[in-house]
Amino acid sequence: MLIAATILMITMGARQSMGLFVSPLNTHTGLGITTISLAMAIGQFVWGASQPIFGAMADRWGPVRVIALGAPLLAAGSLLTTQVTSEWGLIVALGMLSAAGAGAGSFSILMGATAQHLPADRRAFASGFINAGGSFGQFVFAPLNQAVMSAFGWMQALWVMAAAALVTAPLAWLLGGSSKPAVPVAVVGAVAPAPPTLTLREQLRIAARDRSYWCLHAGFFTCGFHIAFLVTHLPGEVNLCGLNPQVAATSLAIIGLANIAGSLTAGALGNHVRMKMVLFWMYGTRALAVLAYLAMPKTEWTFYAFAAVLGATWLATVPPTAGLTAKLFGTRYLATLFGLTLLSHQVGGFFGAWLGGIAVTHTGNYLWMWWADVVLALAAALVNLPIREARPKLALAPA
């Protein structure tokens, strides 16, 4: 769990602080906010699209090779971003290489690998613990990148991220040899896990006919829209409000810090409360938080309070979503099935990053994006209610 959380700390910390580079990239390349937003939006999609692919590879060949492949891709993308000056160059470096590299060391691969070594009654907590690692990465990398940018320049900050990315390769070898699969634990009321003879194609066919699985996809789409919009454009919103750029970096760090508590809480609640209800309240809280932000004066403390509330739910949706996927279909193909939900998450992320750039270019602000976020968050809260999930009642299997 600790090794997986450390890997996610690096890959997510690098991705979740990329919004800080929008303005320096625009100044350096002259490509415009819309073009840079498009490259980052493509990165959001590629990050999601790569995960079911890498998940299937991890299910077949193990996570070690997949993570070791992603490390140089993420590093190369960060380095190339400092050299490109064209739209296509930025798309290749930032939208493809960096995103795919981060996807190879992200949620579906790490949680799928860890879940197979844990009893069922510990998987929800493990998902929250690993997810907290990603949040800690945002807490560390956002102010670190801002500090390096202020002291040395934005290119040097990307060099630091490239060096950090390479560290995930040796960590992957430790993850691969962590332990043997745990003794099974029966979960009363849960859907029976997939039979060991079930092929990946058969499992995908079963999942495609399951309404609950598609409800998870729909909710996660909104989560991606919300997060990508804020990660990409929160620095721009801070600038529009006439505040110091450090406010954006501090806000992103607060989000990461608050999400450590949110992720651990969500993971722990999964053993005692129906996970679909955890998701319902998280998405509902986001809608209320955005409405409160719109009504408040735009000071630095407004941003910090907003960040703290958002951080409690930020990526805390991951543990219950991964937990529900495992509850519905077992852990044999969890990396692939959860990877597909992350693809839906990042389709939403594509639109959140891209449309935010279009909004500010054409209207001069992000107002209609905030209202779209409210509507989508309310819809995501409601779409989780029909998911079939028994109340958690755990009992040890007979010796």
C-alpha cells in the first residue's frame, strides 16, 4: 500500500499541478490559452484512455513492467514540453507522452495490483490510502513547482518533475514483490466475484450489460469534468480576481492536503456505509461548494476555504468507485474495469479543460463553466442512487 501510494504521489502530483504552467507556456510559445487548454484536454483524455489499456497489460503481465514503461514516458513528456513551440509539439509532449506515462502509474494499475494482495474487508481502506498518496503529491508538487518557477523558471520546474518521474521505475519492482495474495474473506451481501475461468472478453461483456456499472461511469464523467477544469484553470481564475499567483499554488496544495483526509475517510466509510451513498453526498457537496463560492467575495481566504471544502471530495470519489467495481465484478480484472471508468472520468476531464479555455477566451471569465459544474454535480449525485449495492456486512470465511 505504501509503495503504491508513493508511486501515485509522483504521477498525480505531476499532473495535478500542470495548471500552474498555462501562463508561462502561453508567454513562451504565444499559442494562446485555447490552444494550450486543448493540449491539456487531450492529455486528460489520453491519461484516461491509457488506463484500461495499461490495466489489461497489468492483468496479463503484471504491474511492474507497466509502471517501468510509464516512468520514461512521463519524464520525456516533461522535458519535451520545455522545448516545443508549436501546437502539435505541445500536444505530443504534454497531451500524449506525459499523459500516457502518468496513466501507466495511476489508479487502476496500482489499486488493481494492491487489491489482489488484500482481504476483501481491507480493499476499501487500501483504495483510500493509495488515493491519499496522490493527494499528498498535489500538496507537495503544487507549492514546489511554484517555488522552483519563482526562483529559477518554469523550465527548471519541469526538469524537476521529469527527475521525479524516473523514481517510479525502481519503486515498481518493490511493488511487484510486495507479498503473496491474501487469504480470501467472504463479503456478505456482495455480488459474487468473477469465476477464475472467466476471460477478460466475457467479463467485459457482463459489465457492459450491467446498469450499475454505467451509473458509475456517468458519475465519474462529472468528477473528471470538475477536477480537470479546476486543475487547468484555477490559476486563471485567481488571476482574473487580481490575486497573487501564489494563491493558486496554495489553493491546489490545500486541495491535496484536505483530500488526504477525504480519501482516508471515504476508504474507511466503505466498510460501514453503502459506497453509492458516499458518492451521492460527495457530488452533492461539490455542487453546494461551487454555489457558495459564486456568492462570496473573491479574496484569497475565499479561495482557501473553497479549496478546503473541495479537497474533502476531490479524488475521494476514487475509493468508493473502485470499491463498487470490485464489489460488482471481483478483483481478477479490476485494473481493466476500473480503468474503463477512469476513461469516462477523463472524457469529462477533456471537456472540463478544453471548454474552460474556450469560455475565458470568448467571454473573459469562467462563469458559465461554474454553472455547468453545479448542474453536472447534482446530476452525478442522483445517478449513483440506482446502483445495486447491499449494505456492507462483513464476515470472515470459515477456516
